[in-house]
Amino acid sequence: MLRNRQAKRPAQQTQAERQQAVDAESEVVALRVLLVEDEAIIRFSASEMLSSLGHAVAEAENGARALALLDAGAFDVLFTDIGLPDMPGDKLAALAIGKQPNLCVIFASGYGAPRSDLQRAGLGDAVTLEKPYSERTMVEAIALARSRAKVSRPE
């Protein structure tokens, strides 16, 4: 198994920003998370971590299923792989935000996504979480995504 040698934390994040986000996240009881991952074992593991943190998780194995779930119910967080079999994760995120504008977005990837690509796609407030990730880095990513979404998309 190849392991990414870069830091296993959300990209372009300072220590102070991470701590502030984690402190804010500890006040949140539960979020509705749409988890989109085509690899079953990774999807299962991520779902277990999110559930153990108290979040309600809906799972999708591809973009089409995720869009159907977005049509059927509201979510707080889209936690998606970048490399899905039927559409790129950034395309899914753009469509998802079109359906649910206050959605926070987290991209999980072993390859990362250049910040400039996300900004060009209108997803500059999204967080990229490097695989493999831990429960701690997942908490940090969720907190950071929520804080960025509040700043760029006020409620």
C-alpha cells in the first residue's frame, strides 16, 4: 500500500486555525454527513469513524447515488472522494452545492487537489483531507470546512 509522505491533515492549515476549528467542532452535537466513496472498505471505515463521532451518515458509492440522496434529504457535510467512477468529486461537489448551498465540502484523496483547481471550480472553501486519515484529522477537517463555509457562505 502506498502511503502519502505529506502531513496527514487538511491542506494549507495553520496550527492555530486547526485548534480553533477543533474547539468550535467540540460544541457541535451531530451533523448529517453524506459520505461518497467507491472503495467499500474505505467507505465502511470512514462511516464507522463519523458515526462514532456522533454524526448521522448516509453512504453512496458513486456520484449518481449521492445526487439522489441529496434530492431526498438535507445534509450539512459532503465528504467525498475526488476520484469517483462516474464523475470527478469536484463536479459532484459543485452539483451538490447547487442543490444545497450551505453544504460544507471535504475532499478525501491520496493524491490531493491543488487549491487553485478548487478555487477555479468555485470550491475554494472546501477542505482536502489526505488519505489515509485518522479520526482526529477527520474532526479537524469537518471543523475547518464548517468554519470556512460560514465565512464564505454566511447563513
